Amino acid sequence: MTLPPVPRPEPLPRPVVDSHCHLDIDRSEDEPALPLADALAEAAAVNVTEVVHVGCDLAAARQAVAWARENPQVHAAVSLHPTEAAVLAASGADALPAALDTIADLARDPAVVAVGETGLDHYWTPDPEGRAAQEISFRAHIRMARRLGKTLVIHDRDAHSDVIRVLEDEGPPPRVVFHCFSGDAAMARHCVRSGWFVSLAGPLTFRNAEPLRQAAAAAVEEGGLSHVLVETDAPYLTPHPHRGRANAPALLPLTVRMLAEVAGRPLEEVCDATRDATHRAFALT
């Protein structure tokens, strides 16, 4: 049985950008993904006027490019998710290199603004072989982003020090976004000092997320709002008070309002600053 929709939050006073979402993924049988036009219309109704739609395997990456070509408010990012890289590597010697070649071909499309999400996931991939494959893929994505002049979007789960080690060893491209930032205050400061962007998602609103709120405050203290983005990671990481339900760009105002509270800044300023930062992070005009 399809669940009733989550109530739409109060609209934001200024336009913002959802810097990371997956609009083609069903949260569950009870909460299937909305048709793209409906998801975009619901978002626009609360002043979320653009989205960065992320494809994390070959099929999803192709879908992301197609949607971005057809919809000016959609910007595409393409990649092999770290867990996908581990699966491909385990399926045969040629599978991961061939898939990386396909992602590189897709990333050349003008509708693609970023390479990612890529990185390391030590939570879902505990085995050494899988983690080694993730690092190979991560390094390939870093080089791809640098070669193509695209933004690099990083997935980092329980792998903070290794992600930074690989990134700094390879030499990052000019624009780097830490999607769904989950590091501590020291890491947030390091990212901002390095010129990288930290993107904050629904967990910022969770009752047990005081360390993340401290990290967000540290990022703002280090560089103002110049390197802070907001995202949903829809259909995942739904903000409080709707945690457990399917997320959507239309719920982004809940995270933006929490960021304004954490930063101690007017809501209008946070909207304008995060929108400007997202445009710089992805070289959007």
C-alpha cells in the first residue's frame, strides 16, 4: 500500500539548490520515486529550484545525463559508487575498468557537472579486497575529474582519514564536494581551509547529531558560509521529524532552517549563501 505523502514544509524565503539527490530510486515498495516532473514541481513549491541528480552505477548515470539534458533545473553527476566498484571488481577482472571507461565517456557530456559520488565506504565494505577495489576506483574518478575539469563529489563513510589520504596523494581537482559530510569539527576546518565544500544533509537535524552540528558550526566559523552546501541525498537521510520516510528535494527546507540555527545567521542569508556556494562548487552559471 502506498503511504500518504509527507507534509510539505514551509517554503524558504529565497531559492536554494539541492546539491545531491537520487530522484530515480524508490525508498521502498510503499514509497516509490515520484515522476521527475512531480518531484521538481514539489521542490519548486518550497523554493528548491535546482537539483544535482547523481547516478551511481551505469544505468543510473545514463539516466542522470538524459534527465539533465531535458530539464534545465537538473544537473547531472555520474560515477560508480564505492560499493558498486567493489561489486564490479569481484565480478571479473575487466568489469571495473570497463565501467570506469563508460563513466568517463558519460562525464564528458556538457550536462554533467560532476564526477561522483566516489570515495570509500568502510561501513558496507569491510573486506580488504573490496576496499582495495574502492581505492582503485576512487583514484580513477579523481583523475577523471581533474582531466575533464569537473567537480569531484566524495562519498565518505567511516573512512575519513583514508579518503583525505587518497585525495591528497592524487592531487584533488579544483572543486571538491564532501557529500553528506559526516566528519568532526577538525575535519570540517581542514576541508574549508583546503578550499573544499562540505555538504550538509538531513542528519544535521537528527536529535543525536550534536557532533555533526558542531562540525557544521566549525565550517562556518572557518570560512563563513562560503564553502557550505545543503542536500537531501533523497530518497535517503530524511530530516527530522520525518526520519524513516522517503526523502525528497521538497524536504530540504528542514535542513536549511537547522543550518541557519546552527550558524546563527538569518535564514535569507543562508539561502543566498548556500545557493551561491553550490553554483561555485559545480561551476553553474
